[in-house]
Amino acid sequence: MAILHQRGLNFATLCLALGAIAGGLLAEDTSDWLWLHWVCKPLATAVVFWIAWRAPAPISSRYRQWVLGGIGLSLVGDVLLMLPQDLFVEGLVAFLFAHLCFLVALSTDVRFGVRPLALLGSLAYGALTLWSLWPSVPEELQLPVVVYTVVLATMGGQAMGRAWQHALQRDALANPAWLAACGAVLFMASDTLLAWNRFRISLPWAVLWVLAAYYGALWLLARSIASAEPDELNSPP
């Protein structure tokens, strides 16, 4: 039963994410389809929140609480960024605190900076992204963008370092840690594409690439809460 419930939620997430992407793409030509984007975008994130909330055998209650906080703040950011007003900074702040929640979650079972090379590599990626975008970032947005990039890159580096550490230890958290690391990398990819599309060049089908990576990131982070897959939990010993 748990497996069917999980599959149903995964299917709902996929359908709503596709609806958000389709609505965003169609709205580029006509505003008649904007409603589809507005309805499906927050609903997809809400379903991912429910997946995280109902994750079986969580790694720890603290890990789940902080991941839920991150997904919840992402939902707030979704709503702010899709409203007709220009609430980019407000949305940025919501996602900034979301990444701080994810960072705390990813530091619950390993120390911060457990693998310095992973953290430094992620920060170097963030610095390179900033350097490439800097001439196009408006002056009033430079400080918020720098702070956001540092926090996002730190979260990504911690996620990769955590996965690296658990893989070396070959413990029970190795697989969930890799799910979280892949989610963090996808989050960085989504935000990089979003920044390039906003500040540098108009990317073809930007909504598709940005939202596909974004929902993949949230889904992987939500799935990283469970210490085992539903079929493993229900399999006979």
C-alpha cells in the first residue's frame, strides 16, 4: 500500500511539473495559458512537500524537519516569483532561507565542511558563475546575488561532501546522501540557468530547463529523507 501511495505522489508531481512547464512555455506566446502555470507550479512543490512529510523510516526527525522547512520556503519563493509584480528580491530571500534549511539538514549527521575539496569545488563553481554574470547584474541586485550564490554553493558543497563521506564509510545513509547530493547539484543547475536567462541571454525554452532541474532537485531532496525505499521497508526479512 505504501508503495502505491508513493508512486501515486510521484506521478502527481510529474503531471503537475509538466503542467507548470507547459503553462510557462505556452504563456510566452499568449497569456491565455498563464493560469496553468500559476496553478501547477505551487501545487507541484506542495506535493513534493507531502512526499517529504510522509517519507517512511526517516533518517532522523531533525533531518526531515529541516528539509521540510527548505521545501516550504521554496513554495513561498515559487509564489513570489510567479506573481505579476517584480518580487525577485523577495523570492530570492525566500530561497536563500530555503537553502539555509537544507544546509542545516545536510549537517545533522556529518560536520560542516566534512570534505573540504567538495566545498571548495562548489564555491569555485559559484565564483565562476558570478564572474560570468557580473557585468549584467544590476548594481542594486549585486549584494543579494552574491549572498545567495555563496549560500547556494555552500549547500551544494556540503551535500556532495556528505555523500562522499557516507560512501567512504559504506553505511546505511550512503544512498540517501547521494540522492540529496544529486538534488543539490540540480538546484545549482536550475538557479544557474535562471540567472543566465534573467541577466545574460535569453535561453531558448528556459522554463523547461529551469523547472525540470528545479522539480528534480526538490523531489530528490524529499526522497533523501527516507532511510530505505518503500519496497525495501515492506520486503520480508
